[in-house]
Amino acid sequence: MPVYVNNLQEKVPVTNKLLDAMDMVAATSLKVEGRDDDPEVTIAFVDNMYIKELNHKFRHKADATDVLSFPMEEAGEEEPVINGESENILGDIVISMEMAQRQAEEYGHDLLREIAFLATHGMFHLLGYDHDNEDRRRIMREREEEVLALLNITR
């Protein structure tokens, strides 16, 4: 499965270990969901200003947030077609590295764990999960924790 990571910020260092974790998070999230079609996922690491602009443009919220997801697959829609070819693209995840660093410090765990959690959270949004009520939030959180446990990424 192609996972493309774009580092569009310079405030938080991005290590090879972190890049490898993004591949594993995406693959394990798909495995937990029983998906074996290997869709493409793009993950962008950005700063607070960048994600704040996206949050305002797409969610009409004035603040920076930690993660945003932009699914390409919508219920009942066909796969996107690019240059006449059907593409298996799951979507894009955007993570604020500044927010992730701050939250890791607040929650008392390392940055890798926080970014892995945010990427997992983004993956489940791409896979159609939401947390707009307590039952859905619980189900989504259980899936996220399952992925992190399988990867031995703990708090």
C-alpha cells in the first residue's frame, strides 16, 4: 500500500522511525478493518498556521486542530478516475506537528505515540468512522487502541 508522507513544516524534526510508523499505522488500520485492497494514503505534516487555514476553509472553525482527514471514498461513490484510470485512493491526513508535540507533553508520552495516534485517528476517519455521538466515539476509540496495541505503541 502506498503511503506518501509530505513534511511541509520545519518546527518539529521528522525521523525515519516516525516515517516507518506512518506506514505501519496505515497498514495495520486497514488490516483491522479487513481491507486488503491496498489503497493510497497521503499524510502531510504541517505547522499550526497551515492546519488552522485548512480547518477554517473546510470546517469553518477558526482554530488550529491536531488532525484533519479528507476521504476520497464516499459511501456509494465509485473510485476516483485519473487520466482514464480508476485509482484506489483512500484520502489524505493532515497532522499539525506543533499540536502533536504539545499534546505529547501534556499527556506525558512521546511524540511518536502522539503522531501514531493522530494518524490512526485520521485513518479511521478515512475509513468512514466518526465520533459525532458517544457510541460512535467509543467504537472508533476501540479500533484506534487496537491498532496501537498491535503496533506496541503505548502511552
